[in-house]
Amino acid sequence: MDIAFLEHYQELVNGNLLMKKLPFLKLVIFDVDGVLTDGGLYYGAEGEAVKRFNVKDGVALKLLPKWGVDVAVITAKDSAPLRKRMDDLGVQHVYYGCHNKAAAFDELMQTLTLEPEQVAYVGDDVIDLQVMPKVGISLCPADAHTLLLRHCDITLQRSAGQGVAREVADLVLATRMSLKSAYELAKRPEFEKKD
């Protein structure tokens, strides 16, 4: 356990229940816009959508499965850049253009045969409230909508698109080992290869 990292989160220091859940997570589900991106929509000259992703989040999405925590994405949006990024990172469970996130969550639970307590969800806006009450731990970026800030278990220190997934990965891994040990895998040349 990496106490030095975890002590920066009052919810964990004061909330013994969360510390009992974080080390046993088997899946983290991420929203995209407002979580993995800054929520901005950029349009090119031809009207094509362009998205900005944080490379630190890419490390997180690849590292968590190496330590036994699967990742999934449930997003209301669908675009070529998003599909390319998820493919590049090898994210296997992705629900694109999903406006009924609760149904996608239920389907994912059946596919992976997991209990909701084994799952964390990271979202930033009201559509994410479809899923957040159903999971063991809910998290949101520092700049999430006020309704989510009221209902999530852990408010992250990072804002949308600024390394939110990396912060989540650090939290999950820090409950299991030192972060230095966790990142040994990311230092290896084969880490960058697509599985």
C-alpha cells in the first residue's frame, strides 16, 4: 500500500468503507467526454470532430489490466478519433453512442460476471447518474457537474482531460502496492506494444 499517496484523499482517510472496496475492484468504467477528454468539441474545416486525449490516461488504461483490473468505456458519443484511441489502447469493452448507460452497465456485468461492488465508475455529468448509484465506488473529476460532486464517493483532484484516468489508476494501485512497484511494468519496452 502506498500510504503517502493515499493520505491526500480525505474520503479515504475518513472513509474506512472505501479503503475496504478499492483494493478489490475488478473493473473501472470510464465516461469519455469530460473525463478522458476536457469535454470540448473541436471541429476541423470539413466539420470533422477532433478530440484531445491525455497521454497519461493511456498509460492508466493499459496498466490497470496488467494488474488484474479490467477497464471499460461507456460513452454517449461516437467518433472516429474516439474509436482510434480506444483501439490503440486495446480497450476491449467499449459502448459507443450509448444514451442508456444503465442498460450498457447491466450488459457488461453479465458479460464479465461481476458484482456491482467490484466495479468503479468515473463520470462527470448527469447522464452518468444512471450508473453511479449501481457501482461499488463512484468517482468524478474536480470540475464535474455539481450533482455528481454531491453524489460521488471520491472527488478527484484532476479536472477533465488532465489525467483523470491516471489518477484513478494511481488510487486503485496504491491500495494494493507502492506506486513505484506498480509502474515497473510501464518501464518495460513491451508495455507500449498493443496486446
